[in-house]
Amino acid sequence: MSENPSEKPSGDAPGAPGAPGAPKKSPEPSGVDLARVALRAAKEQARARGDAARQQKQARRGGGLRSGARADGRDPLALGAAINRLITERGWETPAAVGGVMGRWPQIVGEDVAKHCVPEKYDEDERILVVRCDSTAWATNLRLLAPTLVARLNEDLGHGAVRQIKVNGPGGPARRYGPLRAPGSTGPGDTYG
């Protein structure tokens, strides 16, 4: 019998997907990430088409670039436009948006919560917002409110910008060593605040 070259053997080949020795694929970007990439590419293509049309129009009018009262591609950008362009080119949309949330924290969580709980940092890779509270009671309260806050932040920032809120309680006073301390004592512990 002759073997048909288009038929594949029934066993798993070492490079076949799902085989034990197959290389693992990196996780594919989500729909929001794909939309951002497509929007950025479309904007760049539109800008390039506009620049090419402008250069052709100027060439028809009598040659190269001329100085004049009207805006052209040589003019400096306004500061806000330059910053927005930099943020877009570098892919800093999410960290910049989270930074804005930290500035608007009292409006997002309410004045009472903002008096006792302050955002400290945002981990972009893990998408975790770290918040420090001034007492253990407020830390417990914020842990109970965390799912609601995550939903509210994701409405404001875009789906998936914040996956989790990590709540830290108050830091205790510094350990002091002296004649009135028992060896191995950890101090007041969690009752501080």
C-alpha cells in the first residue's frame, strides 16, 4: 500500500499543538487591548494620509515648504497635545488613567472613606490597586467594599483596568527596645489605631 502524504499520523508529533513538547503560546490580547491597537493604527494611517495630501497640495502651489501665517507640519505642538501623543505612543493610557483616579479619590469613594483610606500604588502588570487605611476598622470596611469599588473603577477606567484592591491596615509604631520590654515582644500589634 502507498501512503498518502497529505494524511497525518494519528500520534501526537513533538511540535503539534497540545503535545507535551509543544511550545506554549503567550496569552492573546483581550478585546479592549485589540481595539486600542486598532484605533492607534487607524489614527496613524489617517495622519500619514493627511501629511501626504498636504505635501502634494503644497508642491502644486509652487514648490517646497514655505513659511506663512497658516499652520503646517513644522509648527510646534501644544503641551497638552504633545503629552497626549507621548502617552498614546508609549501605551501609558491605563497608568495615566489610574493616576487620575488617585487624584480624584475622594469623588470616587466618597469623603468619609477618603479621610481614612488613601491609594498608595498601582501594579500595572497584576492590575492591583494598593490602598492604606488608618485603622483596622476602616481596613475591614474597605475590604467589604472592594468588589463595589473595583466595579466603579472599571467603569471609569475601562474594563479590566483594576482586577483587585489590596487593603493594608495601619503600620504600628516602631519597635523600641528598653528595660520595660519583654524579650520577643512584638508590641501592640493590630490594636494600634
